[in-house]
Amino acid sequence: MRVQLQAQSLRIRLQEDEFAQLRAGETVENRSALPHGHVAVQRVRAGEDAQPDWRLDGDAWVLIVPRTMLDAYAERLPTRDGLSLRFDTPDGHALDVLFDVDVRDSARARLPKR
């Protein structure tokens, strides 16, 4: 999983195998060791609710993407267009999240070999 964060924009890009794990009900995790014994953890998991959700789990943040959205997205792969999600924050600055699967990896996995 690749995570890019800049101000109120977050991009989460999975490889095809990670996306398959997510659709199979597993949690996909990115873990980065930081100085002084700290760890930054981001997780993505499939949810049963109709709307995406954002939660904290200890020191980790968790993005929950509805299974129905993941299934519909899988039907479109490979594609450069990801899922655009938006989460309101208490200070009024929404967090915009782009969730996608690496298009090159997806094409290698899904398209016929030449």
C-alpha cells in the first residue's frame, strides 16, 4: 500500500494482490517505523455499511470502504479513475481521499497476455 498525504488530500494506492486481500475480507496495512520508537500505521478494510468511514484504532487510522463500492470498482479495473471519498472534519476542512489500484499492476493481472 502506498500512502501520500498533503494538507487535506490523501491518496491510497493498492497493488492488485492487496486489493484482492481487501475484497477477501482482510485488512491491508501500511506500517512505517519512525524515530524515537514511534510507528505510523494506516489500515484499509472493507465494510458492510453503505457509506465509507474513517476511524482511529489506537495509534492507527482506518479507512473503511463499503464492500459494494469495492465490488463496483473491481468491475471497472484496470482504470486510472479511483474512488473519490470525502470526510468532514470538525474545523470545516474536509479530507479528500483518493483510493485506487495501481493501473499498471492491474492491467498486468487482468488483461490477456500478448
